[in-house]
Amino acid sequence: MARKKKEDKIEMPGTIGSAKLVFPSEPKIIRGSHSTRTEYPDGRVEFVTHWDELVRDVQLALAEYESQIKEEPVKKSKKKKA
């Protein structure tokens, strides 16, 4: 179950008329489906995993997979006489 990663860039630019000013001193926040990455202008990076969301998605994927498996009866092989 592949999902396209969402990138939510949260910036707090100043505005002058219709011009948008982006200040490099503000962190860049990238929100994924199971994690958040914060990149700071000084090169520091913080990475936070959202375990509850990850576990929920894994459980849903496993349930979906298990519902597709058909249980077939096990056939016993016949022994041949030599």
C-alpha cells in the first residue's frame, strides 16, 4: 500500500503587497505520512516518527492482506507402491 509522500512546507514569510519574502532563519518543516522532518538553517535536522499512525497503517495493510488469502485444504499425497 504505497502512498505518495505529502510535503507540507510551513513557512512564515512576511508579505509586502503581493511580494512574498521568505526569511532563511526559519525552519523548513516537511510532514510525511508517518514522520515529520524539521530542517533548520544552521544544518541541524530533527526527525520525529509518528508511531501511532505507522502502527495503524501496518495493521490495516496486514488485515487487508490476510482477508485476501484463501485457505486451501491440505491434500495428503498418495504413496506409490514400488
